[in-house]
Amino acid sequence: MMTTYPLARRTLLSCFGALMAAGALSAVGNANAQSSTPLRVILPVSAGSGVDVIVRSSQVALSKALGGQPVVIENLPGAGGITGTQTLIKAAPDGNTIAIISNNHAVNPSVFKKLPYDSLADITPISIIGGSPFVLVVNPKVPAKTAKELQALLKSKPGEFNFGSSGNGTIIHLAGEMFMDEAGVKARHIPYKGTGPLITDIMAGQVEMGVAAVAAVQGQIKAGTLRPIGVMGKERVKSLPDVPTFAEQGLPGVDVAGWFAAIGPKGMPPEKVKQMHDALVAAFNDPEVKAGFAKRDDALILSSPEDAAQFLKSEQERYARLVQKANVTLE
């Protein structure tokens, strides 16, 4: 059975004592002023996912912070992020290729029997950029509007409903299992190749429910094409003030949030790491980008490379214990 575990936004933020200062970054642009080679930003997630929305919102600001260097964003979803990350691992460590990873990067070593890379030794941590709250959503035709109603519905028809995820063993999968375990219910798990296709099929009724970052489903919730059941953290989110947390609805063990981080290939020179880190700090502190974060209820962190390395290691160790309890193993 899945064991509940906390990774609320408050918990995520506590991993770092304070946000990085936004000033003194004008030199970043000068350092890249002569670069015409595009910065390739690999996203090991599908288009339309929460991380995809966040990174694309910063694309113009990041290019500006790099002195006008073109920024090309490339979605390479598949295998819970392994496909995109493997591409990053093989890239030259020249500062022209980075990836924005999420919780799945720390989960994968525990759910896959073998990975084509070492998730810690084969990367260069740059920064934990921020975090995103999760929400459980259902197709509007599902006759449940609250956690208790959904719990009762699933108990009345065990195994007859489906819940989708962004892939086997992903954090979205584990978040769904968390709800099932805490509520004492069962549903068939349907894995997808990314959040985008999952959201599309929930709206179409191909699967009844699933978990997603708030940023990825805000529009659909407001349009009424998805119905929110509860926020999977300790606090409500400002953009969805009427959506209670699961803790408020009597299921306090449903407590999980996402995070996203920038990494480079192994062997990225320290000066390139600093240059990219400073550019990311400048880009994500851009007023328009920060306003988008607030609108989506995302948390801005912007850790140092050293803190990022420590955080990724601790997350991998924590998920190793949790996945073992959940008994999730993939080939």
C-alpha cells in the first residue's frame, strides 16, 4: 500500500533559508552578448504540463538575460523523464544545453531497475528554480464534487473507475496513489506519456480523474472542463480560493507538491554554471515572469548550485524509502 508523505509548498520552501537576491546581474547579458548559438532548454515533459508552462513563460526574459542569445525549448517526454534527461546527459557541457527537471528525476532511480545514466553523478546541478502545488481533478460528469463524495463513489464501485498519470512511477502517479491509499479506495491506473495527453483525456472522459500541477489545469478548471476535488497540500491556492485542501476534507495524508530545477550535463565548467545560474535568477526575477508565478500560485526559490546538489541528493534518498513502501517497480 502507498504510504503518505509530505512535500507541501511550505515544506519545499523550508529546504532553503532564503531566496536569491535579484540584483547585480547585468553582467550576465554581457557575458553572452557575442553568442549566436541558441541555448537549448530540454524539458523531459510534454507540452502543456506545469513545468512546460512555467519555462515557456520565462523564455523571453531568459534570452534577454543572456544578452539576446536565442533560447530554444524542446519537449522530450517519455519514460517518466528519462528520454529527455538522457539527451541532456549526452550533450556537450559547453553551457549551450540545459534541462529543467522535476520530482521524477529523483523518483526514477527507485522505480526503474536500471537507468541509462546516474541521476546525480552524470549531471551538473544549477538551481532549484521553484515549486508548484498539485490538484486532483475529475471529468465534470463524475458525480462527485468533494473528496468525501469521490471517496464514497469509488468505494461503492471498487476498481470500476480509472485515474490517469503522466507515466508509471512518476510523481503524478505516486500522488494519485497517495489519494487512493489515504481514502482507502481503488481505481485502475492508466499511465500516459506526459501531463498534456492526460489532461486531454480527462476532459474527454477517457479517464475519470488524475493529478496535475495547478498551473497546467487552471484554465480548464475556470472554464468548467475539469472539476477540482482538492488541493494536495497544507494550504489553499490563491487562484482557486474555493477549492479546499484534502486536509480540510478529512484526508490530511494527501500532501504533495512539485518542484522543478535546472541542470546541465556532467562536467559543465564552473564559470558556465555561474553564468547560467545568474541568467536564470535574472529571468525568473523579471517582473512579468514573477507576476505569472504569483498568478499560477507557483513558489519561486532560485537556490544556489550547491544547495541544488544537496537537495537533489536528499530527494533521491527520500523517494527511495517511499517507493519501496509503495512497491512500485518498473523495467
